[in-house]
Amino acid sequence: MPPKRLINTLTYALHENVRSPEYAILSHRWVGSEVTFQQLDSTEWRTINLESQPMKKIRDACRKARERRPPIEWLWVDTCCIDKTNNVELASALNSMFEWYFGATVCYGYLYDVKWDSSSRQISKSTDPERPGKESAWFERGWTLQELLAPRHMEFYDGDWNFMDTRKNLANLLRERTGIAEQYLTGASKFKAACVATKMSWMAGRTTTAVEDIAYSMLGLLNITMEIRYGEGVKAFMRLQRTLMESSTDESLFAWTTPPSELRCYRGLGHVPEFSPPHWGLLAPSPDCFSKSRDLVVLPDLHVARLAGGYRMTQQGVHFQLPAASNELMNFFGFPRTNVTLGLNCWRYGPSGKPYNIGVRLIRDKSGYRRVELDKLEKASKPKTLGSDQVITTSLTINQPDFDPFT
């Protein structure tokens, strides 16, 4: 379904429930006081300073839409087309936003702090005096990740609304900055074919004003929906992973390592938390932990079916049901091993070009299993399943602690 509200590109007035609209959509970095729904939805909009930077941005996007052939009558902008004071509407919008970007005729990627140089094809260097030596703020935001991948057609413009090029033609430059493979940017391959770990790696290092939005901005990328709970803080990302487990068998979700620096996704907290514990569970505290997992793949032809539907989340942690005869868990005498490498249904290609299974190291104590050696993923044997002569199973639960960024 199209967005509930759209801006008329000629009058700048908001309209609701436009029937079968063809619309453009804006991807941008919020700067200062943006035009709100309340301002544009009443007669107050006529008193808005049309030359103010926030309103000028909307007017310029409308102008670009009208200049297309054929002209586009409607525009959607996140700052003013959602009533953010209505929690029900906001929750619906956050869960629908990916669909809206996909449904647009064109997405305008507006990089306010970039001056386009066609000779050097410099797309990412910021001209903002408050960001000396840094790249455009657009590349750091969590929400712009789905805004880059969802649209069927995307055009980039610099701060003066000079046309830079299309996403397809800029794919090589965008790959260098985002780490997203060119085939997903050009449309040669569907990005949804990428495994969970790869998608998480694209979010590593990005940030959002509200820390919960690190999770909510990934809903469309992961093809899931969630209840929106602002105020839960970093728990939102843990809940995202739990929700994903309910609908996915992609075990690359568990294939992460401690990041080389702090959890940069949570810069919105006002400080950058560190994460380097001696042991943890299978669920990561932040997408930053997937920064080294970009090259992982899930290969359906090599996938080994797990027992009892795979795995599930319990109050204690992630629970697996495995063959009791498996030497993954039991020693020669039939007793549980203290140290275990849990093989996962995800792979990495070796120097020979052949894939090998990835695993994580576990240690067993009185309370159960914990993941250790968090700084690496191991080469592992493929997961075991029941053979015709194996009827006894055993349980394995990896304890999952809560992450507290303030300790």
C-alpha cells in the first residue's frame, strides 16, 4: 500500500489516501528543525518561511519530481508526512517504510553536505565545517541503509541539487563507502539473498538519534515486523534478533565477533560503550559485532536440517536439540564435553574457493554453556542431524545475558 499522506509537488499541501499514486520519495539527513506534519497539515503551512533550509529542501525535491517526464504529482518526506505524535500511526509507518521506498517511482538521495565534482566523482566527502575531514553524514545514518537498498530507482543530488548520478552508475563508489556488494546496488542480484550476518555488517558503524532505531531501521531489510517500543533502549536490538529467530533459520545470526573498537552504533547514547567480555551468549549486543562477517554466506544446498525445527529462544538463552551420539557434545565415554565447537549452517569461502562451515566456541559450566573466544569464528564440522540408527537427542542451551551499555 502507498503512504497514507503525500505532498502535492505543485502546491506543497498534504493530501491523505491518494488513490493509486505515482510518487517520488526523499532520502536525506535531518538537519536542525525540519518541517513537521503539524506545520504542513494546517493553514499554518502558509506562514512557513519558504526560503528556510528545511522548506527549501522539500520545495527542491518537489521541483525535481515535476521536472521528470512525465511529471510526478506526489512526494513523500519522512519529516512531515507522518504524525509522530500518534504512536499507532508511527508504529505502522516504521514497519511500512521499506515498502514505501520500494513503491516509489524514484528516490532522491539528497546529500546536503556534498559538493559534486564530476571530474573526481567525489560523492562522500563532507563540506560541512562541523565535520572536517569526515564523509557525508548521509552515510552514517541507520535509516539511510534501507533507503539506499529499497528503491527500484535512485538518483543522488548534492547540496545544491546538482545531479550526481544514479545508484546503479555510482555502485562502485557506494560499495567502497558502504561495503555493500555492487550486484546488490545495481540490481543484478536481489539483496535479500544476502545472509543475516552480511546485512548486519552493512549497519555496523551507522548510528541513529534514538538508539532503538538501530533495530527498527532494519525491519524491512530483514523482512520482519515488530512492536515499536521507544524507551527500551539497546534492548530493541536484542528483541529484533529474537523476532528474527521466530521466522528464519539463518544461523549466520550467531556468527559475529567482538568489534575492533567500541559499539559505534550506540553513539546516540551520548557515549560510546565498549564490549569485550570474556564470554557471552549467541546473540550480539549491536550490529557492530558483524563488521567482520560481511563475507559469510548461507548455502541452501549444504544446509543441514536441525532437529525439532532448529533452535528456539528460552528464558535462559538459545536452545538447540542435537543428536546425543554427536561428538560435538559427548566424549568417548558419553559424558558432556566441557569445550565444544558448535558448527553453524553458514559458510565462508577459503583460498581454494571451497566453502567451509563456521562455528563458535562454547564452554560448559554448572549453569550451562557460554560462548567464549568472542574475537574469532572457527572453522567447524558441519552440523549433525539424526541418522537412521540415532534416536536419542540431547539439549544444549547457550546462556544469554542482557547487555547494559552503562556498566
